[in-house]
Amino acid sequence: MTDVIPDPDTQRLQHQTGEGAQELTGSSKELVLTGSPWPDDELGDTMIINMGPQHPSTHGVLRIMMELDSEEVVRAKPVIGYLHTGMEKTGEELTYVQGCTNVTRMDYASPLSNELAFCLAAEQLLDLEVPERAQWIRMMLVELNRISSHLLFQATNGMDLGAVSMMLYGWREREEALRLLEMITGLRMNHNYIRVGGVAADLPDGWQDATLATLDKVAEGVDSYDTLLSANPIWRERTVGIGLITTEECLAHSITGPVLRSTGFAWDLRKAQPYLRYDDVDFDIIYTDNGDVFDRYQIRLEEIRESIKIVKQCVAKMPKGDFRTQDRKVTPPPRARIDESMEALIHHFKLFTEGFKVPAGETYSSVESPRGEIGCYMVSDGGAKPVRMHIRGPSFYNLQAMGPMVKNALVADAIAIVSSIDPIMGEVDR
């Protein structure tokens, strides 16, 4: 990560942090993320309060234990585990065919990134080459999913900070993106569309016009958000210089995504370790220098525009060919063949009941999700199920930024800080 050179494919966004903002920088006292309240002998004339685990502004079932000195937060601990689902252990009881239906439910705001990381890991163990068209389809869909995820952030982030109309506007454009995803994959969320060997189905008729029309609507909406918020003095007072974090603190906690890029570190796996066909499209890494709530808002706003650029290039460059590999070991027969051939029926039955076997070995694959690096560590013993599956969820690591960010902030700013991290608790408590 230290070898990353921002230029030339990066964009640095800059703004003034305002007087006194630098006083909030610097390393903070390391805190344990779970456990009981602090010992009595560590507390002075302060008060311990709990935000959550059922709180409308904590983006899921998250408990934040805060020590307050009047209105000022002395320190805070995020306490997780209230939504534990056991998806990693569940994944070890499911075949590779069934695995995507499980992982897609972790980060439910960007399920296609979950599916992609899982499938890339299985394909590495299989030494399987995915057709070019399938790679372009995957890239187009994860970028559409990045757009819908960042639109969700814009909506909820505005609502959390009192810009109530942003909830309506952000939801409006997000609905357009979800309708397009439903048209292509069959579902608005938890798609189970990216499969080992390719994708579940080819692009439907009319997908080009529908995609370009959706992108135009989203671009228009993003311009209106920018006009409404970016120069708004109330918005800037609530966000500029709030929730500061440094590059060193991010790297110490393995924090990635927009939170890391807001500190001036232009790290994006799509550029640093290209996968799919990202080498064949033109886009910039968006990063800033201040590491505050405003920067994290601004980065996600600009990343929507960059994803629009990528999707338009996917539409223009989409190759012809197969949407999934024709390797019989992992690919079911065409649906029409099942009614015509007993061999095809048996092949389909065995694939979806027993699954396919994967050579013994271990691997790790990672992709750039809307929240940072999501990775899948997978171990196979040669059977039809992984014997070990571990997901590196970016929200789990990003939540650790709460400690440095909230130190010396006001209670009211804690809401803005949690919102700017944009955690998805289904991924944290997997």
C-alpha cells in the first residue's frame, strides 16, 4: 500500500477545514472495541451513556458506549454482536453453488460485491477462466451497485444531519438504480446473480437504453445534491472539521475505502490491484486531504459520477459471447435442454444437489466495495464445500475509526461521524 502513487488517475478534492479544526487531530487513546464499561478508577467527573443498540441514527443494531464530559465526548467504544448471523460458518455448510445466496446478504446495500469476492475466490481455486462478456457484465453491475449504495448514503446521511429533504431525493434516484438492477438480475437486492463461472443470465433486451436513461437521471440528481449541500453554510458547519482521522490511524486499524481516501491516501483496489476489466476503462480515484465528515460525503458524491463514467464505458464496450463458462463441471445445462434430455436433467440435478468439487488449496480474493476492501479467504479440501470461509468485511474495520474520530467531539457530532463511516451491520456481525 505504501507504493501507491496518486497521479495521474486520481482526483484530489480540497476544502478549508475552518478555524480550530486542526486541534482535533492527533493520535487518540487506543480502546478495546468490546467488553464492559471502563473501571471506576478511570472515570473522573464524567458520565457514561449508551447510544443504541436500538437508535434511529446508528445504521443498524449498533451500541456505542460513550464517556461524556458535559457535551464533549471523552472516548467511545462501538459494541457489536447484536445482529450476529453466523454467515461464515453457514458458508462452510453450503456448496459452492449455494454459497452466493449466503454471502449476498452480508453487506445488503452492495450485495454484488459480496458475490463477486466469493466467486473470484472459488474461481482461483478452480483455475477457471471467466468469459470476457461475463467480466464486463460483472463490472457494470458492481458499479451500478456502488451507485445505489452511495445514493443510500446520501439519503441517510442527509437525514441524520437534519437535511430531511435529502432522504426523499436520495431515495428517488436510488429507486431508479434498483429498478435497473431488478430488470437485469431479477431482484432489487440480494441478487444471487454473480455465479462461479460467470453470471446467472445474459443481459435482457433493452438493457442499453434502460441503463443510459437511469444514468442520466442519477447524474441529474447528484448535481442537485451538490447544489443543495456542498456550499450550504449549515451543512458545512455540521461537517467541516468534524470527525477527523489521519492516514496513520487508518492504516493502523486496516481502514479502507472512502474513509481512508479522505485522509489523502489514494488507495483503490480497482487501480492498485486491477481485477475484472478495470484496466480497460477510464476513471479516477477520488481522494481528499482533511479526513473529516465533509470529505467523506464529498468523496462518495464524486464516486457516483466516476461510476457513471465506468458504466457508460461498459455499455459502449460490452463484447459479444458467453455470459458464463461452458465448463460442464460448474455450469448447468440450458433450461430448454432439461425438458429434452435425460442427461441434461441428471446433470442439472446433481449440480444443484451435490454441487461441484473444488481442488484442495487456499486462496484470498478481494474487491473494492463501496465501503472499502471486501475479501474472501477460502480453504478447500477437494470437496464440494469450503472447509473454511472468512470474509474481510470493510465495515468491521471502518467502525474502529469511531475511537479517533469521536474524541473531543460533541454528542451531536457523534451522529454525523457514525453516518460518515457508513457501516452496514449485516456485514460487521456476519
